[in-house]
Amino acid sequence: MAQVDKHEVTLEGGRQPLHPTAFGADQLGWDQVAVLDPAQGAALMEALNQLGAPCEPCWQQGWSYSKCLLERPPACTELLGRLLDRGVGLAGLGARTADLRTALRYDDLWVDVPWEDVTAVADGWGEASAMVQVVLVVDLQSPFCARVSDSWQALLDEGGSALQVRILFWTEERHPRSGPAALAAMAAAAQGQLWAYSRLLLSRYQHLDDAGLVAAATELGLDLAAFDRVRAAPASLERLQAQRVLAEALGARSAPTAFVDGFRLRGARPHPQLSSLLARAFAYRVPGP
């Protein structure tokens, strides 16, 4: 039985089935493709015509990758240029259509992450000039977030100072301590201990009563008076509520969800999948195959 590409099946939410196309390189209007010889260009175009678009609005419409390239939606243009550069580089090295499909397909979709909106409501770290932006959607009472915590840590260690990271906390009724824990983590962020505190809570996600939140703060040497002021502040609750709204707007349905360079990965994904996205993000910014 032939393997079904996830971009080629009908999903919930009104997603249209993929409409394969037959565009030629000369129709796309992207200068990068002109450097390829006819055979290389044909292999690349075959892959682009068969793949679903990598950005969510075009993917929902059932557009092929090449249709998205042809239409050039404003929100997608930078991403498409980077992905096409990568495809052209691989095709120039003789990659076959199947290999190009694999190289240009992601496990999930690219979304246009409004970074200014993220930084307005979410705490995090990293320089504004960092190469890659990472957003983690975290429910501190979720066993799945606890499970993926080590994978996230490995990703952050791998990216190091090249990453700019923000945390969007996710709260829900079935995890009644997710809200108080998130407010406590935001209070820890005010003292430079956002991730250390979050990791500590995830390691004991079944014990997030108030005594447990204070114990974790004490363990990290936080100023408890300042800690209590921040977590009780109405402004902190407003920011937390805004984080949930923004996470949903980005397509998160639950936590854990990660965004690496705009590519969304839902669920407790293993480190190799996260690392693959990070490696590709670096590759788009560094010349070479």
C-alpha cells in the first residue's frame, strides 16, 4: 500500500484536499530556479507540484507548494524564499524528487508567528539578533509537558545563544493548578528563573499546591516577598490570559506545542524531530547544502 503524505489527506476544520499542480519552473517567477539545468529543475518542480504548501493558510486551501510559490502570499514570502533556496541547493547536487519531497516537507505547518505580540505577553530569554525564534506552549500540570521537558532542554542546549525563546503558558479546567503554577513561573521570570522554575515544576507536576510552588521558589533562592507580589498582581493574570488567547491564535490546541522558526509541532515530540527543525533553520541562514 502506498504511503499517504499527511498533506494529501482531508483533515478537520474545513481543510481542502491537496490539488497537485503541473507548473513549470518558468511559471513561478523565482530567479533561484534558473541556476538549475533542465533535469534538476524538473526534479525540483515535480516535488513542489506534489507537496502541500508549507504555510497554514495555503495548506488549508489545498494548494500545492508550487501554487503557494506562484501566488506569493505576503506572510509567506520570506519563508518560501528560504525553503526554495534549500530545494535549489539540493537539486543542484543531484537530489531526486523523492529526496526533495522529504527535505522540503515538515512534520507540521509553518505559521506566521507575530513576534512582537509574543514578546508583549510572554517571558523568555535570548538576544533580539538571535538567528532562530522558539516559542514553547507549556502547561505546568500536564504529564505530556513533563515528558517532553528533557527534549525541550536538549533543543535549548543545542541552539544556545542562537535562540530567542518565549514561553506561552497554557491553562485549562482539567488541570486546575496550571493557572497558579503559570503565575508562579511568571513571578520566577521576574527574577531571571523562568525556565529553571518551570522545569522544576514539571518534574513534580502532580504536586503543585501552593506549598509546592513556594518550596520550588525557595529551592531556587528566590525573593519570596517579590515572588508573591508578582504572582498575585492583576497584571500577571491579564498577561496569562493573553498568552492562552495568542497560543490558540497560533494554532495550539493543547500543550505541549512548540514553534521552531515558525514551524509548529504539536504534542510531546522527541528531540530528533525538534533538532531536525533547528538544523534546517540554521541551514537556511548559512550558505551551503
